[in-house]
Amino acid sequence: MLSVLLLNEVQKHQNKITELNAKIEKLELENSELKSNYKETKAEIEQLKSLYNSSDKK
């Protein structure tokens, strides 16, 4: 009987670990997308700065 209870507890924890791992994977993907968006935005800002500076000199 005790072994059944222990197995149930182990299964609950394994399920929780699986759930948390899925959340981690989702967050890592979101983080990667955010980093990519940041790099793109930063490049756009640099382009705009360059355009502004070149038009300012005219």
C-alpha cells in the first residue's frame, strides 16, 4: 500500500517536472524571439540615426 502511495507521489512530481519543462521551452522560445526583435529594432534605430545625421548635415 505504501509503495502505491509513493508511486503516486513520484508520478505527480514527474508530471509537474514535465509541465515545468514545457513552460521553460516556451519561455526560451519567447526569449529568442524577443532577442531577435531587439536586434532588428536596434538596427532600425541605427539606420534612422544615420539618416537623421546625414540629413542634418545638408
